[in-house]
Amino acid sequence: MNGMFCQKCGALMVLDNEKKKANCSSCGYSPRGKAENLILKEKVGLTKEQEIEVQDKKVETLPKVKETCSKCKNKMAYYWTLQTRSSDESETRFYECTKCSHRWRVY
């Protein structure tokens, strides 16, 4: 099939994903062979009730500890640990300031 239009009447072809066939929306013409190279795309409009509100808000999931930030001198920070070196060495502890989001690590 050449393009997305019917070769007989010029109307828009409709893709049936299940049958992998394209059919003319006007005259019903269907070209021979499967429409394997076609991809069906559909833009869906949502009502106000269906829309999802995206908020740029940080969710606090990490534990807090008393640790002084070297940048803003805030006294609270989030922390987490990761094994950054070989397994026989201790974990690296990472901190993030709760006020200015400055990050640092302690080995």
C-alpha cells in the first residue's frame, strides 16, 4: 500500500491492528497483503475530570539526621548508603541538605 490513502477513491485508509489489514473508509477497498509497516496512532482528548494534575513536589522518603550542611549551615539532612567500593569495605554514606539540596558523601 502506498501512503495512507485509497488507491481507488483517494479516501483515508483505516488500519485494523488485529487483522493487520488496511481498509478504505469510503469504498471498502482493501489492498492485498498485510499492512505490517503501518503504525496506528490516536490522540485522545481528556475531560477535566480525567486529567491528572502533575505537581512538582519532592516527596520525603529518605530518613533525616542531624548533620550540618557545609553550604548553608542547615542542621538537618537526608541520608542514604551505597556500597561504592569492594564488598569488604564499609558503605559510603550520602547526605542531602533538607534546605538547599546540597549533596555530599562520607566514606
